[in-house]
Amino acid sequence: MTIIGGLDVHRAQITFDCIDTDTGEVSRGRIEPATRAAFGKWLRSSFQGRQDVKLAVEGCTGWRFMAEEMQLCGVEAHLAEPADTAALRGRKQRAKTDRSDARLLRELLVDGRLPESWIPPFHVLEVRALARMYLSLSAERQAWQQRIHAQVYHQGVPAIPALLTATGQAGLAQAELSAAGRRVIDIAWAMLEAVAQQMGPLKAQLEGLGRRLPGPRSLDALYGIGPLTAVVIWAEMGDCQRFRRSDQVVRLAGLDVTVWSSDSRRSAGHLSKQGAPALRWALYEAALTAARASSPDHDYYKAVHGRLQGRWAVLSVARKLVRRCYHTLREMGDAALAESTDSAFTPAA
């Protein structure tokens, strides 16, 4: 006897739809509130001691604590890819509800058609969370710099290049601004300093992980990839043994080129950007280094740059790098995801 179910998670509640495959009995309901404690209590009261339970949840915000609780209770957890799941829903015939979403996941899992996503180990999830926070802080820093430049231009002051250097700071201090404009600049600068105070230690922690963990260390040996980009690539790519070919990893990074065509009309190619943004950022940063004159890929970069304009040559190098990363991690096998002996990450009790 096997119980198979679907879970639709929201901030307020979790909706479940389960079926006993032997008797055909269906159970539906809600778990409130949608917290780790409430969900774990429901799992233990419903499936304690059973080894024949399979539950599916979409890979949206909140899936992590649910997958962890399922694994603790011996329930087989399945993570559904949201976009592919929505495509399998087909054209909407009626209003979509939480119950219908949970039922769809259950039906796809029963039929063996659930578009599965990989569930990373705990320490990979921890590294991934830190890496994504670093990138969020980096984007926030860039946004505050742009606010400063916009305010300076709005008041007719000449552009101040290299804003974060001593020369840039001196130019900003001497700029003729109104009282409100100066106040805006002071606040923006204070926010820049606050973000920088958080970014420094976080970057050092990530680089330390890049030097200690076996997987990132192997990537660091590739030209253009350093400890920071190595640990981001490793955390976002995950278990490369689940991919059959390197093209799938290119798609995971959103670096594949899509072309729309219909009859005699054909649009110019562009990046799909459907993959992990953090992975795409790390590969692009590594490709900028790998395109230098001292790089073994410089001849390839020049050849592509001669045919294509803009950043396409760098993106082409990034695609070569992600394929190398794929083969490097795949050849390592299970050792690629091994945790260092001095890891500070411990699962919650």
C-alpha cells in the first residue's frame, strides 16, 4: 500500500491532497499555520512509521522546510519544477484553486509525469543562501550608486566617475547641491557603507568555503574561476550526475540562445535567461577573466568577437566554462558534493 499526495504551499496554509493507491481513498485538507512545527506535526500524526509515502511540492518559496521535514519523517519528498508543472496543467477551464493545484501535483506523481527538480543536501542549501544574499547586496550597492549619480545629474553637476574611490568621494563632497540634494546624497552614501560592511565578511566566508569544499576547489583550478565564483557555480549547479549532457547545464544557467521563427519570419537570437541568475552571474564574471590575453581561451574569444558584437563573445566563453565545470564535477561523482570536515553548517533539530 502506497500513499501519494500533492502539497500546495502558501504563507497562511498548506493544502494537501493524498490518495491510497490500493483502496482509492482520497484525503484532503489544510494545515494551518504553514510553519515547520505545524507541518511536522501533521506528518508525524499521519504517516509516523510508514515507509510508503510519497509527497510532492512545487519548488516555490517554502519548499525547503517541507522537504526537510519529510526527509526527517521518512517520507519520500518530490520537488516539482513550477514552470513545467504549470505547462502540464494546460489551458485553464475554470478558476485555479489551492485544492486543484494540490490535486494536479498528486495526479502527476501518480502517473509518473511530475517534472522533478533536484533537492540539494543541507550544506549546499546553506551555501546557496549565502551566495544569493551576497549577490542581492551587490545589486543593492549598485542601486544606491545609481541613485547618487541620478541626483548629481538632476542638479546639473558634471558626472563623477569612480564614485567609490577617494577621487570620486572628493568630487562628490565638492559638488554644488541643494540642501535636499545633499541630504539625499548623505543618506545614499550611508546606505552604501552599511551594505559594504555586510558584503566584506560575507565575501570572505564564501571564498573560505570555496577553498575548503572539494567541489569548488576543483573548479578553482579552471582558468578564470576564483574561490568566490567557484563556490557560487558549485552551489547552483549541484549534482551534475543528474544531467545527461552539457547542453542541459547551459540551459540551467540560462545561457542557451533561443530563436523564434514562424513561416518565413525569424527573430534574432537572444539569451533565454530562464536559469539560475546567480549561476549566470558567476559564469559571466569568470568569462570576463577567461577572455584576457593570458587566457587559453583568448584566441576563441577573439574569433567570436570578430563575428559578433557586444557581449556575445564573453557569453560564448561563459558557455565553454560551464561545460568544463559540468565535466569536472561529473567526473568527481559523489565527492563533488562532499562537505568539508570543518564545515559550520549543521541541520536544525
